[in-house]
Amino acid sequence: MSECCSTNPSKITEQDCPQCGISCKSVGIKTLYHQVRFPENQAINSDRYYFCPVKTCAVGYFSTVGSMIPKQQLRSAQNIQEDMLCYCFGISEAQYRFALQANTAESIKHFVIEQTRSGTCACESRNPSGQCCLAKFKRVEKEIAHCN
């Protein structure tokens, strides 16, 4: 797989969101610079930041020294609200769920896997979590299978 989806687990740490309390994973500085809109991205310091994935939480990123960046200041704020599954290729969770129920999801997942293998994904910059989306596909598949 490409570098974007081969995360080094020792680099990822977790911290609780100061607003909603959920455990959040750290993100790289490259993710922040690409996700935070201008001119707010110029004020990012070199501290460790964490992404809060809870769409009802106003906090997008927070740091260990108390800096907070609201979701409103993120380029992907609308996509977060719409439960985007794959930020690189614009696949929403609703679209994938529909495809699973219609038995047409295999081609979608295959496309994303192939693009990831060939290095054309951009998870580190397009996904606000900085993480690869492939695990999210598996989570949705398990949820659908559990309901059937």
C-alpha cells in the first residue's frame, strides 16, 4: 500500500477532546496545514494536535497546550457533517451503504484499494483525521452485516 495508508502506530497518540470528551487520535502537521483554511492555518504552532471526529462537536483540532481550531475553520467541515467515508475520492458513507444493500459495493471498495496501492490517494492531506479510510469501509460492512 502507499505511504498514506501505512501509518506508524508508535507515532499516533490519543488525547480526550476538551469539549466532548471522546478519545481523539493525533494528526500530523501536514494534515493541519491542508485542512485548516487560510488565514487561520498561518497561526498553527508546532505542538501536537488531535482531530475530534464527532460531527456534533465544534472542535476540529486541539493541541496539548490548549490551542483549538473549530470545525468551521476546516476545508472539509461540510464533508464531516455529511459523514464522508473516503475524502480522497468523495465517497460518502450513505453512498457506500446504499451500494452494499444493492450488492454493488465491491467495485467501489476495489477502486479505493487499487488507488491506495498505486499511491494516488491523499489521505494525509484530504482526510481531516490524516488516516486511511479503508478501515471505515470495513466498519460500515460489519454494521450492515450485523443488521441483516
